[in-house]
Amino acid sequence: MSLVQWRPWSDASFEDARDQDKPVLLSIVAKWCQFCAQLDTDVYANEAIASYINENYIPVRVDSDVRPEINARYTQGGWPSTCILTGEGDLLWGGNALPREHMAQLLPQVLAQYRGDKNALNAHITQLRLQVRQQNTPPAFDPSAPLQPQLPLHILMASKFEFDFAFGGFGHSGQKFPHVDVLDLVSDALVRSYREGAGDPDLRFMLDRTLMSLTRGELHDGVNHGFFRYCQTADWRNPMIEKLLDDNASIARTASRVYQATGDSAWLNLATETLGYLDTELVIEGAGYGSSQFADGEYYSQPEDERREWNSPAIDETFVSGANAQAARAWYSYWQATGDAAALDKAVAIMDRVANLVAEDGCVRHSEADGASDGLLADAARVLAAAVDLYEAGAGDKWLMLAELIAVWMQNRLIDRAGGAFHDHPIREDALGHLKFGTKDLPDNMIAADAFLRLFLATGEEEYRTTGTQNITALQVAAPQMGFLAAGLALASIRALAMPVIVHIVGSPDDKRTKDLVAAAHRPARLERFVQVLDPNNEADREHIDNLEYEVTDIPTAYPRIGENPLAPTIDPETLRETVDQASIA
């Protein structure tokens, strides 16, 4: 138990640091992190060290799951992160978990430097601020820059090059993460190779070998199911034993999508099992899931047969908007792949709760926890994308209205007009420390870009397409340095470059025949597909129907098209499924 008198990250904490001329000791932790708990026990529970900190520093603790934007700017590469800051938030020293004797040496050394030559300290801080500003000033963005049509292929080739053919997975750093974006890219490329006449055996091998590693390696929990965060060896051993909702939801979503692309029931089993883990281990009261399951080293060190007799590790029951939106997207993808209506109902129930965290102006609150951040791109992008998913699934116009509300807020508050793309958080020049600078997470930006491009298809609003496309062009210059880590950029680029396969379904959303057509349109694996239910009894939809010159009858009818080119309408779900699957966009 820590004896340090931790304070929250707040203006008051830093004002006291300035008034008392004390440095700030910033400790960034996560509830699920075993090393964070160990640091409290080994270091911050020591009376001498805690007393020294309480007397000479302003100790500030940040839960990275509650304030991700602070973690993004001050992380030292992992948890716990330990930083010493000025009262203005400038970073003087940073590291991770220090042993007790090293902490006892470090604290007085830094304090002596801080209280020593103030002129030298101020000159050092001035230089630090210049470096941080330069690092966070992007190159000028050309809004007329074209999309690079070969970008998806180049990223796919880089992914092939960085695939570990021995053990599965991607990268040769010695650590193995699931990297679901690149699995999505590989499965999409495999589907395209089938449509071109012959499947690419390398792509199929990459999927099959990675599936074996995911299910048989130590990343997977064979007792309670679900997946740990990452493995510390190339052959998928020595996992970091925390389990995060966002990770597991992303794996379940991708497993459903790969099953949809390949028909391999092993991927469906993986999706079913992982969603089952969410429903048994992470489920909380009401719809949705807690954010993580703790890393309990003693529990996971037991033999499997003995573990079954123990209580599972505790979970953090905090309902996080973005992670739960990702879980809703996983259930939606499972519905797409299987037609299981109950899965879509799950997605809707989760998103109904998520919607309560969206303010009237479209700002998405990070979680239901006290002190949680507002307006993070990671949350806004996922909630936006999930809302578009549900609209495409025929779950109602309210999801399109929610999506547009969030999209407009993002355009007003997150876009970097000079550098392009979205900041991870609204930027204010008067913010503390590094919070006055923006960071641009590529995966989050690409989730947002894809959702904006789909919003354009739903509404015809050109501004949405422009936003989505410019997000891609602003960040595509980073692709050569990122390799397979740019897979999300490739997927968003495919959405922007490919001719869309659009299915308009004219009929009442509540009619079972309409629902059957919707499910059939979603069943084929097709990234560039967009599905829209047009209700003749809805005034706005009726205007759209009239503009498209579709016939309205008592029988729900699907009107597929490739871009502006109409295909034969149908009332038969199986015929529609075949049409969407076989539509040629060459």
C-alpha cells in the first residue's frame, strides 16, 4: 500500500508546485499492471521514501485508463512511468519502475539540481520546450495532395516481408502482439485474389500460421479464454498477463471478419470463444464490459487444473466508451459473418449505453469514471464507426444522427487545419505541459477516416468524403517508415480508392423480409460494401428513394449498384448475397 499522498493531475496541483517551488513527481499507472502494484509495495510503501516525496515534491498520480491523453504525452514506454516535472509540466527526468535504493538516490539528486542554478535550469527548460514544439509541429499539409493508389499494395508487401514464417505473427523485434489490422488487410487481399481467379497461397498461409500461434501459443488463456496483451518472445511465450477489453474485442472482431473471408470455422470458433470470454469474465452490471482484467501473477502461475479451483482475477468495472464501442463492433462483425440476430441485439444494447456518454455537442466522454477525459479521438473514432455500423445494419436512423453529431464535433475540435488529420485530444495553448501539443495516432485516425468515408455514402455530404480522404493523404507519408504497422492506413485507402458496392434496401426496417435482405447484403466479405435501409414511411428516406427513382411496393426490395451503375434489383436474399459477392469492380 502506497504511503505517498498522491494528488490528481489538476491545475491546483501544478499551481501548488509553482507556489511552493517544488518539482512534481508524476506516476502513471494502470490498475491491471502487476509492475505498478509491485512499485507501490516495494518503493512507495517505504516510510522514508514516502515521507521524502510528500515533503519535497508534489506527488501526482494518473491512471492511464482514465486519462489516456496524459499517458500518451508522458509515457516512458510502459507502465509504470515515473516522471519528474516542473510546475509548468516540463519533463526533467523520466523512467519506469526504479528499485527502492535507486529511487532514494534519484529524488534528492534531481531536487538539488532543481533548487540549484535557476538560470541554468531555465535555459534547459527553454531548450526542452523548443524541442517538444519542433517534434510536435508537423510538416505543412497540402489539402490537394492525391491519394497514392499503390499504397495498399506497398503496405501489403511490407507486411509479407515482416511476417514471421516460423512462428506466425508480424515483426522481428522479439515481442509478439496480435496486430489485428494487418490480419484484416491480409484477409481482404486474400478475398480479392480469389475474385481475380486464384487465391494467393502466401496470404492464406499467413492467416493459418497466425491462427495457430494465437490459439496454441501462450498469448491465449486456455482456461478462462481471452487473450493477454502481448508475448515477450518471438515464439509466443512469456505473456504480459493483463487482459484488456479493447484488445479482446478487436481480436473477436477480426476473427469474425477472417472467417467471413475464408470460411475457416476455426476463426469462427475463435470469435465465438473470445466473445464468450467477454460475456463471462469482463461482463458488468447492465450492458457492456469492464475495461480490463488484472494481471494476477500468483493465479496464472498455478497449473491449469488448479487454476480452475481459484477465483478468476478481478476486473476493472469501469465502462469505457471507446473500448465498449469496439466490443459492439465485434458483435456486429459476428452478426455479419453468421447472420446471428442475437449478436446484433448485443451490439445495439452496448451502444445504447455508450450513447449516454456522448454530450449534446457530440463530445464523447472517455468513461463513466469520475475525472475521466472528454473528447479523445480514440473514443470518438470508435463510437462514430460503431454508430455507422449499426446504421448499416438497419438498426435505425438514430445511429446516423449520432454519427453525424460526433463527426461534426471532431471536425470542429480535433482537426489540425495546418498539418492535416485529427489530434488525439482538443488542443489548448493554455494547457499544462505537453498537453498543449497534439499527437496523431495513425490507427485511430484511420478508423475515423473510414467512418467519414462511409458517412459520405450515407448522406452524400461531400465534406465527409473530403475529411476522410485528407486524413489519409496527411498521414500516408508515414507509411514507408511504418511497414505492417500502417495496415490501418492501407484499409482506409482501399475504402477511399475502390468503387463502392452499394446496396439500398427499400422497405420497413421492422419487416422481417427487410432484415433478411440486410443480413444477406452483409454476408459476403467485401470491404468496399455499403448497405443502407430506406424506409418509405420516413420523409427523408422517401426523398432519397424518389431521387434514385426506386419503385416502392409492398415487398421490400434491394437495389444493388456499383458506384453509380445500377445492378438488377431483387427481393430474394440469396440472389442479393450472390450479387454482392460477385459484383465486379474492375
